Amino acid sequence: MLLSHPMISGVITDIQMPELNGIELIKLIRNDANLKDMVILANTQFGQDYPIQEIINAGADDMIFKPISSTILRKRLHNLLRNQ
């Protein structure tokens, strides 16, 4: 899906999803040679069971926590995409 949209520079993924959790998605993206440099911002609920280090080790570039502040989201995305 991502390969069919070459204008997409980054992905925001929730960690808890029903069929494919965010850590699995991050690993799939990082293991695809065509997507390995895509910016990944992981989104999770503060205090969730997943340790932050596990998410970063999977390949996420940064983390944001729910509830999401639109200001923080914009700044994090701006910083990640600027450094791409």
C-alpha cells in the first residue's frame, strides 16, 4: 500500500491495532528496502504495556502519547521530516 503512494514521507502508527500491531508494522516497513528510510512516528497510550525502548528498537523514529496535542504532533512531524 505505501509503495503505491510515493509522495508519502512518513507514517503515524498506533501500537495497539486489531490485526497487525504497530511494532509488527514498524518492523515490516524497516525490512522493506523501498521503505526503510520512511519516517515512523509511533502513537501509544501513556502507561501502555509496551516499553518505549521496544518500540524504538523496532525502528520507530519517535513516539507520541495519547491524548495527542496537535501542537506536539505538528512539531514532531516537522522535526522528523526536516531531518529526513
